Amino acid sequence: MITTNINTTPPNYEEQNNSFYLTQLDRTYDEGVELSDSSSVGCRPLAFPIKAGTKILIDGLSLEIYSDAAQLDTEFFITTTTLSQSINKGAVITIDKVNLFLQYQRKTEGQVAGFNIDADGITKGGVEITGWLDSDTMTGATANNVPTAESVKAYVDASSGGGSNYSMARCTTTTTTSSTDGEFNAVVIPFDTELNSSVGNTIVLNGSAGVSGVSDTAYSFHLDGASGTGQFELNWSVGIDTNIVNNRILCGVQLQTGTISGATITWSILSPSNSYIYNRGAGAIRKGSSSNSIFVTIGATGKITYFRLMFWKEASSNGSMNAISIINSTQITMKKL
């Protein structure tokens, strides 16, 4: 005789229902009854602790736990709801394995490290984060996205000078004022050499040739298109000698800014930038100097702004007297703030 042994042990509840057994109701709740978050639901001792937000099933009815409950507790609270069906004493309360699987693979509810999770973000302290921001200009920034470290660095560098954008220029030749008085006869101070500059310097000296194809731009300087918008500080000093001894001369210095249209540049005075040097020559002692500074705002990305420093004779006690710049006393610095 052949005997076959068949395992007749029925599968456990979890295997039958694809869910985790939590407890059973110890009373009946009729259809239409409101279960509130301030009235407990009675049950047999909980098989394991549960957290607020946990989804449970009672006779197929999905409910959400309102507050934490410990293992062996005989009551729990759910988020206020009105029952759409009766749930009877002895009804099994379970945790849905399908929901657990979905949350394991695609977290859309519950908590992670104290952050509340929903379908499109994480929330803590009343702030919801829904994504990252990868923008060096912070374009698209909202209360709900977090900029990358690279974007923050680029934005701070561009906005506050963190990128170290500066240049110091000097002259390798002197310049002499016109013998004719007045600022309309001013000459350009010939800044032609960078003495010191940052690695990220965007300040360009145009030298004696000036801007290609544009007249009246010799020895001007400008910020290239990469400088972007922001505040810049310019500081300069000018030292002078004279060509005649024992006479008096008054000289002026001013900073001008220019805008190019086609092959023409239009210059205007940056105000306040005028300063004056009074020199009363007496034998070999006939030197004077002046220094000044100004803040300028570059307000349009990609727009090139031109500058030049001008120098003229305002008046003198001798009509043939001129002022001559001193190389070692004349310099200009420009830096982004």
C-alpha cells in the first residue's frame, strides 16, 4: 500500500489575506457612525506598535491611524471618518501588504527621518520640499525647492564678489594736458598695463588702439559680457608734475562712461567723480596729486560698459604751463562688490 501524507495545516491569516494581522475589534460600529480622532477604537492587544499615518484595513475598509499606539495597547485613534459600512466585533484589523510594498518601492506617505512624505515632496517644520534647483542665477527659485551647492556658490560669487573679480591698472607712459584751459580739452590718462588682477577678472584694458572699429576709445577699459550685473567700485589716483617752475596750475580729473552705437561711442561724465589738483610750483618742488572713488551699477547682463579717466588744465598763471602725469603716482583699481 502506498500512503501519501498531505500537509493539512491551513495557511496563516497573513498568507490568506496578503496582510499583516494587527488585532481585532472588541465592539461593533454601525454604518454611518463617525469615528473621530478624539474617541478611541477598542481592540484586543495590538500585535505590534503603530505610528500616526499608518493605513489599516478593517473588513476591507481603509482607515488611517491618527496617533501612535504601543504594542499591547487595547485602543487606538483614527483620523476622523464616517463609516460607509458596519464593522463588527471580532473583525480582524490588518496592515495591507500591497500598501507596504508600494511604499517600500515608491514612498508617497508616512515619515522618513522625521519628514512627512506625500506624493510630491517631503515636509518638516511647515516647509515642503518638492525638488532641487540647478540654476546659477536662482531662476525658478521657490519656497519648495532646494538649490544645489554649485548653484549657491555661483550665485553668491556673482552677487557679492565671491568670485574675486578685480583689476589694478597703471600707465607705462606719461600724458600732458593741453595748453588750452577747460575740461573740453581733457586728455585720456593712458592706462595700458594690468599690475594685478584676479583669476576671474573680466575687466579689459583697450590700450592705445582702443575698441576695434570705434574711434575715440583709446585707453578706455570695460567689463566684458561675462561680468553680468552688479555693483563695482572704482578707485583712482593721479600724480602730476609741471613743465615750468615757479608758477601755479589747477588741474581737473574725472571719470567718464561710454556707450557704443555702431562705430561711435558717446561719453558722459560719471557724477560725482571730479577732483582737482592745485600745484604751486617752486623750484624742484612742484608735484601734486588727487584721488577719488565711485560705485557704479551694471544693470543689464551682456551689456558692455566703457570707462576712461580724463585729465585737463583748469587754469594756470602761465599760459604755456602744462601738467604732466607721473607714472609711479597714477593708477586705477576696479573690483566687483
